[in-house]
Amino acid sequence: MLYSGHNRIKDKMKRKVIRQGNGTLTVTLPKNWTKDIGLKGGDEVEVQEVERGILFSTDFHSKQKSISINIDHMERLSLAKVLIACFEQGFDSITLTFSKSKIKSWSHGNENLPDLVKFFVGRLIGFEVLSQTSASITIGNLSEKLTKFENILSRIFFLIEEYLQHLIESMKSGDYSDLKNSENRHDNITKLVALGLRMVSEDTTHSRADALNYFTILNYLDKITDFIRYAYKNTSSFGKKVSKETLNAAEKSFKYLETYRHFFYKFDYKAVNELDEMRGEIKNLIVKASRKGANADINSQLDGMVESLHGIVKSRIAIELSQANFKKTAV
């Protein structure tokens, strides 16, 4: 496998292996690739062994990944989805073109387009508005890209646990005044998830299978954050202390989240059984709460959160098997 910088494979080709003196083998680099990134004789490239191949990488990035999109027919939410998707796919520059200064929204009415773009850009870590005219806005990546994916993922786990713990503390006290102002917690997590997805998209050292599993895990963590967000809203609107069964289900759900994190970083097949058993216990608690007819919406969100976590147990197992196989074949 051959990669250039952070781009995925574009074309497959065969190259003849040439025998040199003393048993050394050499292979030529594709002319179009070296020309595209400005590589010339005497320059250095890094060579790294990856799954089923070798990775050639350079620091030559003469071309930024850019895109231009007309947004005349978009509404607020569709614009947000497009910007996040471009960010996650590794675009360094995004130019939005338009003929109207207002954008429609079923939830917010007509909004000023430049102000809305700036609002959404605030959710894309490292991005800023680079230029603006009456018919276009260009946003771009100003970060140094020094953040490690492992640190981002660890931070996401920490913030989700903190998010749920804050909800449980309010459930215990019955004081929900702070829950109505919790959107920042949600937004901070989703920003990091988007950054994590972008980093996985750019990182060619992951196998395709591992990249797919990391994508799955990050997207499910995003979904879990939404479940907690709606549990916040339902708890706040309820305005009373939740039932004992619902509180128990929430605490057990937190334990499940914590256990999954430990399982993710210190893989152990025994933890798979533990997670399955805990899932069953939470299901029973939710059934008991539902029979009493209390906190149905909150119970539903907790159930959705746990089921989403359950859905990425297999993804973590797949990553472990992939890495174990790579170590075995590398020996």
C-alpha cells in the first residue's frame, strides 16, 4: 500500500522490484505522485510498516484540500450537517457561496447568514472565518494539527461521564435549575467528536477495518451524548424527583459507561460478559420503572444510551483482533 501525505489510495499500480548490489531491493516511486507533492532527488521520505503493506509519507503538502459549495437552497440544519461533514472529511478550506444574506430555519426563523456561519464555525475546532464578501464566506483550518487522536478520544469519554454524572447529581438532589443551561456540555463533546472523525479520516496508519471501527465508535459516542442531552431536558421538564427505579437505572448506566471505557483502554474478554450482565440489570430496572408509569421519557433515553454503548462492544473487539493479527504477522 502506498499513501501520499494524509490522502487515501487514489490508484493501484504495479511497480517492478529492482535488485541492487548486496541483495538490496529498490522500487521506483510514481512520477505523478512525486510531481504532485513536489518531491525531488535528495529529499527524504518516512517509511513505516503498516497492516499488509508499507506507508511512504512526506511533509510535502503543497496542495490543501478545498471545496466550494453553493448554499442558496439550504436551511439551518442542512448547512450545519454540510459544514460538519466537510470538517470530518479533512477539508482545510471551505468556501460557501450564496445570493441571499438570510437563511431559513423551522426552529429559529430567518437568520443572518454570516452570523450563523460564524456560530457553526465556533463548533469546528481550529477553524476560523478566513474571508468574507457579499456573496461568499471562506472558512479554514488554522490549527497546527499537533493534537493526538488518542488524547481526543480520552477527553470525549471523560466529558461524557462528567455529563451523565452531573445529571445524576441533579436527580438525587431534585434541583434541576442548572440542567436548563447544560447545552455547552453537549456542544463541547460534539465538537471533539467531529475533530476525532476528521483525524481518523486523515490518518493513513490505521487499516481500513480499524478506521471503520473508530468511525463507528465515535458516531455512537455522539449518539450517546444526544441521549444524555434529551434525558437532561426530560428531567428538567419533569420538575420533580425521579423515581427510585429511574435513579438506580441512571447510576447503573453510568457504571456501564465507566466499565466500557475501562474495557476500551484495558481490553479483556471477561469485560464483555460483565457488560452483558450489567445491560440485563439495567433493562430490568427500566422495566420496573415503566410498570410504575413514571419517568418514561427519561428511562427511554437511558435505555438508548446503554444500547448504543452495547452496539460498540463488537467494534472494540474487532480493533483488538485486527491489532493482534498485525503484531503476529509483523514478527
